[in-house]
Amino acid sequence: MYMQRFEIFILGSLLAWGMVTVLRVGRRRHGLPPGPRTVPLFGNALLLANGKDLHLKLTDWARSYGDIFSLRIMTMTMIVLSSPTAIKEVVDKHGWVASSRPGNYIGEICGSGGDVNLIFAADSPRLQKIRRVVARFFSPQNSLRYIPAENAESTVLLNDLITQPAAFSDSIRRYTHSLAKIMAYGQRAPSFHSEEVQEFYTALDQLIHALGFGTYPPFDLIPALKWVPPPFAPWRAVGVHIKSVRSAMHTRMYEGVRRRQAAGDAESTECFIGKVLQSKIPEGDEEAYSHTGLALLDAGSDSSAAFLLSLVLVLATYPECQERARAEIDAVVDGMRLPISEDFPKLPYLNALIKEVMRFRPQFPTGVPHLMTGDVVYKGYHVPKDSMVVLNTYALFHDPEIFEEPEVFNPDRFLKSEHGTRPGVDNTDFRDNFLFGGGRHLTSMRLIWALKFGAATDPSTGKPLSRELDFYSSEGSVVMPKPFDCVIEPCSKQHRDAVVHGLVDAKLFLGRYEG
């Protein structure tokens, strides 16, 4: 009898311990920053389940809980930073414990670079070396070599927008993809509708969807899910397909560079992959460096297109800003010549307009997540080892204490202050790269110089469509406008003739990146 009672006691104790342990999963631990109320086991995961408009949810919580708050997603702690000071104190000042990245199982099965992915891979000496190589290749000095290519490709873009204005979104995506491909692989993309470009964007869209928060189960939180049998794991088939398509695409472009180098093609030695093939890379690292080329192509194609589409939407919505920028350009550009990069420093309002587009609708509203490899304390709150840190730049750019009327599109704010902030705001904690986009200056300048952008009209009423700017898609990490219509036409016959005249030299120059 005594043994039976003892066994019942032990079993009851184990069950009680198990229940307490399970109920503690998802709870916010003592010392963490505040945040929304958690529920047992799930924490705050159910609040983020659909993965849509994550930056807007995080911004709402930042208004309630401050510039540092926490979320519990089952066993994981997420720390959200929403001010320049919080980002500087937690991430910038503690780079040795804040520079790693959280794991991403879906990224691995989709073949997005594994342990050398520039965005998702955990920090390592090997990855640091690759980042240094990429930084050197895209340094301001080295980037000057691609100005002729940008001049030529942007001229082609202007002509495409004049001759096919209804297909402006396709033309912009072709342009950004082609320029990125020239830099990464020494080849251009003459047509958006080519099989290669369609294959690239289809695979990229599938990858972005797969990586979106909430698309698939939380493998990195519940590792056992990785072993779900294939019949019950549709993500495996999706990952295998994406990996197969992208690997074949990468191999084809990579071997193309190698083949052209062997044939003595000069341009194939200047692109990123060409430099990789010419360098003395340690045995076993060539594949790691080569996959970086595809990552650069992804980033250059997607984020640059997102910015230019946002610019077009803003220009069509705020004609007064467009006209003011055009008048400034016309005062600097002599005669009917296409603007060049040397003109840009003389255009303060255009610079302010570009910065305001990036502030108003940032392409990366939650940045790239960091993984803490050590403990940090900020404002008395514990930022623990193994927590994920999110840089909530959208909240930063829409903080009324930092920016006056942040929901109003107003380029003039950047004429009054370097960072566009309210009078009296301390800017010492602002990063130089909160707003970036030097490579977008030339294209923006030429678009406004050559073309007029207007709101599309409602066929049933003949009136301009709504000037609201809230229709943005935020699946994945990049935010861009949802499909929209607008009216595009050349500023004058003389502007159109200047583009047509420049097109001859542009196509002649770009011929070196074809074949």
C-alpha cells in the first residue's frame, strides 16, 4: 500500500511539474521589456499568426510599450527596438554579441545559401570574410565603374515607359533586375518577358512567400516539426522545387561567367562573380562565394524595384512635388540632354524627395533580424542571449516625437534638417544608413526630368482615382505598392526625342552585356 501511494505521489508530482513547465512556455520572464499579454504555451504567437503587415502591428505596440518591448513566441524571445537610441545602445554598441542572425529552416531547404547567406546565416569568420569582400566590391569607389551601365539601362527604361506606359511595373522590374545582373554576373536582361527573367521572378516570389512570417509552421521554435513525414509536409516539396529552380539558374549564370572569361570577354572579369573566379579563394569556399551572387541579384532586383514603384506612386499622387522637383532639375540641366550623376549634388529638393519616399514607405520596415549571442541591458531591461532583435524602422520613421506629422508626405522636412526630424530633436544616434539609396539618384532624376506621372481616372466617372497611399503589400521582408494604375507621358516632344537619341548609344554600350 505504501509503495502504491509513493508511486502515485511520484506520478502526480511529475504530471504537476510537466503542467507547470508547459504553462510557463510562452510567459514573459522577469526582467524582460514589457509587451502585449501572453497566453500559455503560445505566448504572443497567435497575435502574429497571419504574418501580414507585421511592421504596423509592431508600430502600434511601440506606441503603447515604448522604444523597447518584448514578444514571446512560444520558447523564443523577440526584442523590438523602435528608436535610434535603442538601436544604437543595444545593437551598435554591442556589435560583438548582436551581429549574428537567427536560424531559418525554410531558407535552408529552399537553398538560399545555408551558412553563408548574407541575411539569414549565423555569424562566423567565414561569413564575415564574405561580407568584407561584398563591401569592398560595392564600395562607393568601385561602384563608379557601373555608372555607364546605369546611364544606359535607365535610358532604356525611359524609352520603355514612353512606348509602353501601361506596363510600367514590368519595365521597372526588368530595369532593376538587369542592372543587378550586370553587377553580379556581367550579363543584362533585355526583356522582362524572357524565359530567364520570368523564371527568376517566379522563383523569387515563391521564396519570399515561403520565408514570410506565418506561412509555414515555426520549425526553428519546434525542431521536431522538421521530421514530419513528407506526405504531411507540403513545405518540403515547395522547398525542393524552389531550390532546384534557383540552383539551376545560379549554375547557368555562374558557368556563363566562367565560359565568357575563358573566351577573353572583358566584362566577365569586372562583375562580382568574375572577381570571385579571379581571386585566390580557399578550397571549398568557391560555392559559398558564388551563391552570394544570386543573393545580390535577389536584393538588387526586389528592393530597388520596390523603391522605384513607390516613387512613381508618390509622383502620381502628389503632382505639386513632382513639378517642383522637375523645375529644379530643369534649372540645372542645360538644354535637352539627359541628366547625369554629376547633376545630382545641385538638386537639394530632389534629394529631399527621395529621402522622404524612403522614410514614408521604407522598403525594409523591420530591417534584418539579429540574434543575440550575449546579454545586454538597456533602460534596466534584460536583452537576453539567444533572443531575436528586430529593428522597427517603420515605427522610428513614423514617430511623431521625432518627425513632425509623420503620416504626411513632406520632402521639405529634409531641407530643414539632415535627417528630416523635428526642431530640437537630438540626431546624434541616427545611423547614416537609416536612409540610403545612392544608386537610385540617377534613375529618379531621369524619370522626373523626362516623364509626367498622373493619377489614373475611374472609367465610370472620369475622375482621378483615390490619392490614398495605404495600399502596400508587406509579404516577406520587402514592402512595395500593390499593383496600381497611373498615367505616364513624356514631358514634351523634345524630351521624347532626347530619350530616343540617347537610346542609340545606350543599346550600343549594353551590347557588351549580351550574348
